[in-house]
Amino acid sequence: MEIEVGRSTGGGDGSHNGSTMAEHGGSNDEGGGGGESMGRSQSMKERASYLVWQDLRVMLPSSGDGPTKRLLHGLNGFAEPGRIMAIMGPSGSGKSTLLDALAGRLSKNVVMAGDVLLNGEKKKLTYGVVAYVTQEDVLMGTLSVRESITYLAHLRLPPTLTKEEVKDTIEGTILEMGLEDCADRLIGNWHLRGISGGEKKRLSIALEILVRPRVLFLDEPTSGLDSASAFFVVHALKSMARDGRTVISSIHQPSSEVFALFDDLYLLSGGETVYFGEAKEAIEFFAESGFPCPIKRNPSDHFLRCINSDFDVVTATLKGSLRIQEKREESDPFMNMGTTQIKATLVEKYRWSKHAVKARARMKHLSTIREPATKANTTSHAGWWKQLDTLTRRSFVNMSRDMGYYWLRIIIYLVVSICVGTIFFDVGTSYTAILARGACGGFITGFMTFMSIGSFPSFIEDMKIFTRERLNGYYGVGVFILANFLSSFPFLVAVSLVTGTITWNMVKFNHGFSRYAFYCLNLFGSIAVIESCMMIVAALVPNFLFGLVVGAGVLGVMMMTSGFFRQLPDLPKPFWRYPVSYINYGSWAIQGGYKNDLLNLEFDGLSPGDPKTTGREVITKLFRMPLTHSKWWDLFAIYALLVSYRLTFFLVLKLKEKVLPFLQSMYAKRTVHRLKRRASFVKFPSSRRYQNLRTLSAQEGFSSPIP
Ligand SMILES: Nc1ncnc2c1ncn2[C@@H]1O[C@H](COP(=O)(O)OP(=O)(O)O)[C@@H](O)[C@H]1O
Ligand SMILES: [Mg+2]
């Protein structure tokens, strides 16, 4: 069990420093000195995770016959428990790509080749094996910091812990990440001003380290933080590492204090390894290669200065300015040598250096390690019911605090209902009331439900949080869907009661409590189906705008085939009548609604003295709907559709999870196979040939490939 309640924020157990871990790990030994308690060493052993990557290549295939862009060029490396590794490099050098490749979260348009081994096993490091703090913070803005951590603790901590222990863990994590000052503040969203960016980042990390994962990836956790908070964050990560975890973090321009905290350094430039080894030895390597670090310069700045080809653009600009040229030309060796050349020299030197030899030997050793506990043990620990309960409560709190989720909609429904009520006020049974009743029913089931599209932004936010938490293996798809439905239930009831009561009473539809109940149930079912439909759309589309467009399109088609705009028997038989009108909630809702309202009514004839028209005739002859089944069957069909839409939502999420990676790996295999036949691919390009000079402006918009 890797959960610890009491935690040390210091350097951890002295016997667990990096070298001890490194020496003992290989022999499957306990990682500590003889004085350790059995329990402690057992937990260390279970937590030990050795990560090795061999010849890791990531390519961006061109669609046509153009050149394939290489994002990572056959990288080799390893990460060990008890140590913290920094991945450094200029922006666009492939840091995020490397982390994504290791975590199995590359975006779909790139292909990966090579092996990632966890404890000697080739394994996809996703769904709960590792924790990944991405560059983008995906948080539920309506919760406070403490609430976010508490809900997650209830989701993830094992049920064996007592209430006190859980509370201690939560408070410990808050203290560890220095969040005590903002613990009770809301995180903030579009209409709430919340905590600062640095605090959000620390919260994201706190959420991941809550259960002390064995492997922790972080993408630029300190970007946007001042150097004191950056130090604080990395120091906390270092304590985690000292506790026996494997921590890999990309980092952008660390201060010298922060840099000194890292044990290992992976220096990347243009997707190639410039240096991989102990962080302390990097200075020596640069000096040996002919680029010593000036005494007063921060080593990490020096490394980046040497390999960031964007500095060539800077140099060129500086050279253009005569004033600066005269002053600096002799003093700065970089003025005379392009960074592309420096980088090429370093890559070449590294390949034959003792660091590379040492790393290769260690990798070979580590890839033969067989640790017993390689199963995903950072997946959720809480039981199914507990998860459902926690998720439902969290989702309910979110929905009740987010103005845009339901409140706004309830208000709009209220206003529109009053409008409908006044427009169709006391509709009566005159001849013209036949059409008025038809139109009013059609409007309410067709258009009023359409307004569900208003909560799309909140759906999309929910999906983002789900995706992040699911990738980290917190809970299952089924629990999420059920919790979402349960938490939205009271709001949907409120929406349908408000709309139903106002319109039913104002329009004066056919009287009787059972008719009123049917009317509200019909509305509730329709709105719930639309919600499910919108959730399916939200799961399929990449962003909010797409969601709105696709969602509106789908609802438009549903309205057209519901039997109001085009009568059901007139719908073209193939496709529109069968199956579309059958899987459309609208056609059932309108049929049920008309039967509920019209069946025992009698309407005046066209002119005075004409025979009365019965409701039955109106339904069968005018609206041309069959009376072969009762309105309760129509209602049942809507609820059956609700269940099947939710099931479809479940399947869509499952398929996205299971089938997409499969298709992706097929695509990767095919692309690699195709690329291998190209002459240019077989020969690995030397870094000298790879002298692409990018302008600074070209860097704009680089971001993590994670959507
Ligand atoms: N999915 C992708 N599609 C296209 N280009 C990508 C993709 N992922 C990464 N890249 C490119 O790979 C390079 C490295 O990106 P990245 O790993 O995000 O850099 P870093 O994190 O070091 O700033 C960039 O040039 C980026 O444009
Ligand atoms: Mg990045």
C-alpha cells in the first residue's frame, strides 16, 4: 500500500538517497539500511518503479509525400525511484512530447516508436499507473481548494483509513503544497475571481500527490511562478522523490537554487539528447566539450544559452546593431559560433562521453529488473458506492454554484413559460384552438427542450475534468455517468416542474391531476434525453464551438422529424421515418402530449352549427398520429430512449478509451512500416544536417499537444 498518512516534508529517510536506491534496486533488495522497520521497507519495495525508455522516436507524418517531421530522435534514458529528474530545453525542444510519450498520452496525429519499460515490462503507462500534472490546470472552478482536495481524497483514499487519517492526509497535503492561506477560497471560473495561477498550479500538484503515486510526471510545474514559489514546489517534489517515488519534471529556466534540487538532468534540443546524467556533472560535461560555464552564470541558463538555436536570431539581431557588436564580440564566444553548431558538437560529444556509456549500462541493467508490484496501484481505492456518492455530491455542488449550469436555464425556462402561457392563455376549445393546442404542444416539447444547449460550456468543462481524472484512473466511466445524472436530477425536476406548472395552468390544457403529472413527466423525460444527447455530443467534439454547432444541428434534425413540421406518415420511409423518427424523443413526446391533452375534448366546428370535432379525430385525421397505443407507452418509449442514450454515452466514452488507442497503434505501425521504406528514414539524420533556424515568432503558440 503506498498511501501514507503521516508525511515528512524534509529529505526523507537518509538511507533513501539516490545512490542507495540505485544500488539496491537492481538486486530486488529492500532499498534501505538495516535499521528500517519491515512495514516501511515493504512499502518502499512496492513503490519502486524503474522507468526505462529505449530508442524513443516520435514522428509527425506528413499527409502527402513530404518529409516526416521528427519530434524526438531516438531518445534513451531511465528514471529511478528516489530521484528527481529535470527535463530541460528551449521551448519546442520536445519536453512535453517526451513526457506525453512516456505517459502514453501523445496526441493522435503523431506516431511513436521505441520502448517504454516500467520495471522491465513493456507497458502502456496510462490509466492509473502514473500521475501526470499537465501544463494546463483542469480544475473545478466552483469548489474551494480544500473541497477539491477533500472530494478527491474521498474518491481515492482506501476505505480502511479512519476519518481522522483522511483529514490528516488532506491537511498534510495542503500544508505540503503551501496552500493553507487560500484553502477556503474558491478556485474561480468565468464568473468568479478565484485563486492565483501559482496557487492553481500548486493545487494541481496537490491533487496528484494526494495518494503518493509511484511515478509522477510534471510538465513545467513552475512556469508562471516566482522563484520562491518555484523553489517551494520543486522542494516538495524532491521530498516526494526522497520518499521513494520516481519524479520526472520538465522545467523552464529554473533559478540556480531550483536547479540544485534536481538529481538528474535530461537536456533536450530539437528532440535530441544533449546531455543525460547527473545534474551536477553537467557543468563538467559542458566544460569538457569546450563550453565552460562562466563563473557568475546560473548553470541552467548556460546550458539553455548553448543549445537554444533561437539565440542565433538574437545574435544576428545584436550583430546588426553596431553599438553592441563592438562591445561584446570578443567577450562572448557565442557571438562567433552559432548555437546550432554548439548544439551539434554537444550532441556528438555526448554520444561518445562517459555519461552516455554509464547511462547505457544502467539502462541495460534496469530493463532486466522485475519488480513484483507493477500493477496499476494508483487507481481508485474507494469502493464503487463511495465513489458514486462522492462524485454525485461534488457534481451537485458544482451545478448549484455554477450560474451557467442550471440556474440561468431555470430562469430562462421560467420567463419563456410565462411568455408561452400568456400567448396561448386559456386556449379553449374553439375551432382555432385545435391548431393552437397543436402548436403549443409542439413548441413546448420541441423548442423548450432545445434550450438545454445553453449548458454546453459547463458540459464541456465537466468532460475536461472527467478526461483528466479518467486518464489518471480515479474512477470508472459508469460511475461518472450515473453521478452526473443523479446530481442533475433535482435540477431537471425543477426545470420541468417550473415549465410544466406555469404552462399547464396558464394555457389550461385538459384538466385532471393525472394529466398534469403526465405532462410534467413527459417534459422531464424529454429534457433528460436532450441532456444525454448533448453529453454524447460533448464527448465527441473537441471544443465548445464545435459542440454548439453539432448540438444545434442534431436538435434541429430531431425537431424536424418529431411529427410537427412534417407529419409522421409523410416522412420519407427510409431513414427519416425508420429509424430516425423512432429514436427521436420528440415524436414520442408529441404523440403522448397530444393524446394527454386532446383525447376526450370536443372542438367547435368551422362555422356555427357545424358538427363538433372530437379530439380523437383531431389526432388521427388532422395530426395523423396512430391511436393504437396509449400515451403511457409513448412515455415509456421516452424513458427507454433516455436509458439507451445514457448507455450510448457510456459506450462512446468506453470506445474512445479502448478503440482509439488501438486504432492509433495500428496507424502508428502502418506509418512506421511505410516510413521505413523511404530511404530518408532508414538513415538517421545527423544533427549537423538538422540545422533548422526558427524565428522567435515561430515559437508563438507552441503548447502541449494534450488537448
Ligand atoms: N501533436 C503535434 N502535432 C504537431 N506538432 C507537434 C505535436 N506535438 C508536438 N509538436 C511539435 O513538436 C515540437 C516540440 O513540442 P513540445 O514537446 O510541446 O515542446 P516543449 O514542450 O519542449 O516546448 C514543437 O515544434 C511542436 O510544434
Ligand atoms: Mg511544453
